[in-house]
Amino acid sequence: MKQVNHDQRSRLPKGIASQKAVPMRLSDEERERLESLAAKECRSVSSMARLVHLRGMEAIASE
């Protein structure tokens, strides 16, 4: 019996390049808030940071 090779799927949304990461420094309090939000929505911390960034960009653009 042979195992079937599956293509590895990326967890990134389509069109997002993993090589172009943007490091972001957060205070301990900011990191804890981000981790708490991520846990509430069952997301990774990175995914939650991206979502917060996108929502913030929308808010800034609408000013």
C-alpha cells in the first residue's frame, strides 16, 4: 500500500507573499491584548495582527 502525496497548502490568503513579512514591535500589554483577541476568534496571533492592520488601514483611509 502506497501513501498518497498531498500538496502542502499555505495558510496564507491567496496573493500574500510569505517572504515579505513586516516585523512589528509591540509592548507587553499590546501583545497580551492581541493574543487575547486572537484566542477569542480562534486565530493565530499573526492572522489577528493582519486583520487588525487591515481594519486600521480602512479606518485611516476613511478619515
